[in-house]
Amino acid sequence: MSQNKTYLGPLLVLSGAVLWGTTGTTQALAPDGATPLAIGAMRLLVGGLCLLAIAYFLFSKGLSLVPVATAVTLTLAEPLTAATLGVTVLGERLTAPAFAGIGLLLLGILILSISGKKD
């Protein structure tokens, strides 16, 4: 596999996962006083039509360029993205198990990236 494709696949899969994690952010950024109907319409438009369409395209393109084990591990970045957005945008607090999960996720991605360089 060429050097460009080695990095392109994981980048596309990760981009898709990140975009999946941002669909709920539209509700947090809704203007004060917005009706539930307006918020729902905004989530549908921004999240459903724009972000998810791009996410699915990037995800499927990335899947064709990486091994299955790598793709599955990289898609686990979506909950990490959602947690990060929850903390930064909504002011949520993470629990000890959440931090442990983040650590395990990052360790898994690190192990995959190291083992991938040996091939």
C-alpha cells in the first residue's frame, strides 16, 4: 500500500466518526427561545443532510482503504468526540469510568498505529 493511502484511510474513517459525533451539537447551539420544532428542523437539516451525508461518504471511502480491525478501532473515536463536545460545549463532567474508557480507546488506537508501521 502506498504511503498516501496508508494515512488517507484512517483519516477518512476518523473524519466520518468525528462528524457523526457532532450531530447533537446543533441543539446545544440553538438560539435562546427556539421552539422544539425549530430545533428539530435545524438538527435534521444540519445533522441529517449535511454532516451525516459527509460522514457516511468519508467513512465508506476510508473503510475501503484500511484493514477491518483498524477501521473498527478508529470508529470508536465517535464516543470520544461526543464526550469531548459534551464537556466543552455543554459543560458536562466525565466520570472515572469514562476517563478509563477514553484511556483504553487511545491505547487501542496507539497499538494499532504502532503495529501498522511494521507491515
